[in-house]
Amino acid sequence: METSAILILAIPLLMFLFLGLAGKYLPHKWAGILGTLGMGVTMVLAYTVAFEYFFSGNSLFIDADGNRLQHVVFNHDWLNFYDKLSIRLGFLLDPISAMMLVVITTISFMVHLYSNGYMRDHHGVWETGFQRFYAFLSLFSFSMLGLVVATNIFQMYIFWELVGASSYLLIGFYYTKPSAVSASKKAFIVTRFADLGFLIGILVLSFYVGFYSDGNITDAFTFTSLTSVPVDGVADTFQVSEGTAQVIRDLFQNSAAPMFMGASVLTWALVLIFMGGMGKSAMMPLHIWLPDAMEGPTPVSALIHAATMVVAGVYLVARLFPLYLMAPAALDIITVVGALTALYAAMVACAQIDIKRVLAFSTISQIAFMMVSLGVTRLDHSVALGHEVHEGLGYMASMFHLFTHAMFKALLFLGAGALIHAIGSNDYTAMHGLRKYMPITHITFLVGCLAIAGIIPFAGFFSKDEILTACFGHSTVWAIWMALVAGLTAFYMFRLYFLIFWWKEHKVHDEHHAPHDQPWTMTLPLVILAVVSVFAGFVPFGSLVTWNGHPITGSGFLTNLENLNWSVAAISLIIAIVGILIAMKMYKKENPLPEKMRNALPALWDWCHHRFYWDELYQFITHRIIFGLVCRPIAWFDRHIIDGTMDAFAAVTNKASYAIRGFQSGNVHMYVWIYLIGAVLLATVTMICVL
């Protein structure tokens, strides 16, 4: 197990170093082959480790009562600052980290394989950057794997920043394109501001744990310790080994808990940490970088938007969830931010014409679904439309949707890449009627649309139903809100589907250049992900990602069907079907309805099409206010007052030196004369003082 764990991290890192340093000496083809093989081996090892954790029955992973435990495969000191604080690097296995190993390596391998075909003739990459592309992919995969298996919050932050750096390299891969360079800088700057909040939150918690208690800071923020924090008297909220994070509970859950501006310090710290998650997962108002990240290669979009970078924020909240349960106010903030972001992104997606931007806003909306699901989770049983809701349903549903969304969103992005590769444009107006020319892409893309719309029996139906059930159990308002978002999701995805594959006949001027399905390296990942998107919903997720150590549902293959809240499922299914039917009516065949709707609500269309002018707002704040009203006066003061004062000192000194330079002429007679004058003046002053 330890050898496999080390190799899961080492192979992507070694491939990055090898391809980055020696790749230019390799044939282009072999760079892609080696990168893909390296990720394939990593995927096999990850599957082996995850399978052993979930299904082996090993006493290391399951106790005598059948409760699933956390297991630290290895954990070594890396940096020692002082006796209470050191940074350890390790490998933690628990339900969500094992699940993320499967998700990350699966999507990454599919992207590696797909890129062998997609990047071959794309923008001259074959000649100028094929090896570099695979090196960056390996670095990104290593960073995400290190993040999800982190044993403590400090290791997580290190890999968190490494994910940001590697995503910057991938988004700006076409460094000769100004738009790609701007997009990479935008992503880097926005996420850096968000990560500052993450860092401050960590420092606040570390300060209070170290200053107000005798606990070891490192041990207190080891995840196996955090998960053993009793919350509100409920012992072992997440069933794991004993830990020293008891100091956190003792510090923040007593009458003398530290406060700041009317709220618990713990709440402030967790909101700041969530700010880091908002940046990575593109929650409002830190979402503006994600649509522009489409300037990177399409396989990069699939990797970033499906299973890796954007879900890091969700994973962060899930990993620290025992602490969030101690701060209900922080969970309320997560719920509100997630719900607003979900509706905003769904509305914007309805008015985009760039296929990748539609999918980008779809990602923002679906990630917000996961955040809302975490935010509505509480430590009590509730009832949703007559159906008892388990206290951990929202937590499990969020992780379930993360898993299913990764598969069908990667499918949709890779399908979009195949379309762009065939047509040469991101604009859907150039893609009408492609079902006859690209049948495999058509079928697989349709599967992805059905999955994200939540149509039974596709994967998205089950995970979305669990989220809506959890929302109904917490608040009817948020449940109705998220059901509306689900309906919009079905509408804009099938709007995209019908406009690309139906609408009107595609005009082909030269039969030799007619659109067609892509090579097997691009088609095979589509087929595999389509199959997974059909059957992933039947995975007994509630028995794998446990709450309080106990399964939420049974372990049978049809468990998810048996445990469905059919009242909620029927409502969500009807809403999704209505959304699809409206899209079919408006976009299956060419007709004036879309134009009429646009003319009927021109203001709403313009706001959605321009993303509610968030980019313009940021431009106004940064350029007009920060740069114009703040930075420009400061720069003027620096140049004219500070620099002017220093220049004046220099000028006065220079003139004075010219004025007195005769005193250093080298003429002895002059020196004697000046000496005598000075002596006379000194004697005169002395006499005056005496008198």
C-alpha cells in the first residue's frame, strides 16, 4: 500500500521533470505516449488502492462494527519550525480521498489519451510545444493528487498553490496569443486574492490553537484529528481515530470562546478559508476567471472544469466539514453564495454562443450545486415531502454529484473539443446539423446532456435528486430555488445540443473536408465516459462515502433506486423534461421563436449575454477607482513629492559643493588664510559668549 501510494504521487512528478527537461530530445510522438502511459500506470495504481480501501474488508480500513475508518499510509515531517508547528507530507486514505483518486486519475488519463489526437495538428503544437503540454498536464495531475491525499491543512495549502501555478501554465499554454496570456494572468490574480483569504484563515486558527491552548498546532490540523472533533455533544461526528483536535472543540465551543465583531473567531476563519474555495471553484464574485480560462486548449478545459481544479473548493469544505458543523453561520454563507452562483451561471449559460463558454458557466452552476448541498447539511434528522432525510445526506450528495459531474462534464468538454477540431470554430452558429456527419460524437454528447439534465437512469439524475432532497429537508425556499436552476440546466444544455446537431442542415462546400468523427484516440475517451455517465448513478455511493462511520444507504447495485425520494425525484424529473421540451420547441428546427423571445426581453438577454457585466464592473473598479483614483495620486505623490524632495536635497547638496569647492583648492596660502579667518571668528564668538 505504501509503495503504491508513493508511486501515485511520484510517477506524475517524474513525468513532469522528465518531459520538461528531456522532452525536447524526444520525438513528439513519444512524448505523448510516455505521458499517457505514465498517467495510465498512475490510474491503475489509484484504482487498486481505492478498490482495496472500499472492498477488501481489511481491518485497517473497517472496524469490527463495519464502520469505515481513515488510514494514514505514510506521514513524514518535512519542515520543523518549532516544537508546536511542523509541516508533514503524507498520504491519507478515507472515503472522499479514495473517491477523488479514482476521479482525478480517470479524467486525467482520458485527457492524456485524447490530447494525442487533438493537439497533434492544433495551432502548431506538434512542432513547438507537444512535450511541454504533457509536462504541464503531469504537473497538474501531481498537484491535484497531492492535494486530495493531504494529511493536514498545511500540506493541502502547499499543493493548493501548486494547482494554481500549474493551471496558470496550462491556461496560458498558447503564450503567443494575447488573449491566452491575459486569461492566464486573470486566473492567477483572482485565485491569488482568494488564496490570501485561505491563508489568513489558516493563520487565525493556528494562532488561537497555539496561543490559547497547549495543543500541538500540527496535530490539531491533521485531518484524522479534525474528524474526531465532537460537535454539539455528538461524539465522533466522523468516525476515526482519537486525535488532538479536541483542543479546537474546547477552545471554540465554550462560553469563553474568542469573538470578533460579534461572531466567533472560528466562523471568521472558516469563512476566510471558504474564500479560498470560492476562488478555485469560481463562486461569485470570484468567478470571472473561469469563462476566460477557455483560452487554453480544450483538453485543459476538460481537465480543469471537470474533475480537478474547480472541485478543489468543494473538496476543501468537505475535508474541513467537522469544523464547519461547529459554525452554522459559515454554512449559511456557503448556502447563499452557492445558490446565487448556481442561478446566475445558469441564466448566463442560456445566452452564450461559444460552446466552451456555455460549458464553463454550466460548470460554475454545477459546482454551486455541490456547495449548496454541503451548506444545507446539519446534525439533525429532517423530513422532505414526507421522506426522512439522513443528517449526512447533503454531505454525501455533494460528493456523489462531484463524482458523476466529473464524468459527464469531461465527456461534454471532450465532445466539444471534437466538434471544434472538426469545424475549426467555437461558435455554435457554425455547427448546425452535425448529427449525420459525426454520429459517435452526437450520441456521446447527447448522453452527457441527458446526464447533466438529470434524466433517469443517467448518472446526474441520482446525484441531483439527493441534493434536492437534502435541500427540501433543510429549507423549502432553497429547494425550489435549486429546482429552478435544474430546469434551466436542462434548457440551456439541450439548447446547445439542438443548435449543434439539429436546427438546420450543415452546408459542406467540399465533400473532402466534411466534418467527421475524430481518430480513436479522441473517440475512445468519449465512448468510455459516455458509458460511465450512464451507469455511474447506480454506484451505491451512500455506503462508500459514509457519514459518522455508518452507511447512509444499503450496498446493493439498485440501492439508489430503492432509496429515492420519489416525490422529489418526480418533481425534478418533470422540471427537467419541461426544460428539454421548451428547448426542443425553440431550437430543434429553424424558427423565429428565439428571436421573438430575445426581442420580448431585450434587457434580460443583454445582461445574460454580457454575464451581467461583471467583467465591466471589475474593469471599472480596478482601472477607474483603484488605478485612477487611488494608484495614480499615489504615483504622482511618489514621483513629485517623495522623488522631488530627494532630488531637491541632491540639487542643494550639489550647489553647496560647487560653492565651497574653492576651500579644497590645494593652495596652502588659501588654507592658512581660511584658518586664520576661522580662528578670529572663533575667538570673537568666544569673547561675546564670555561677556
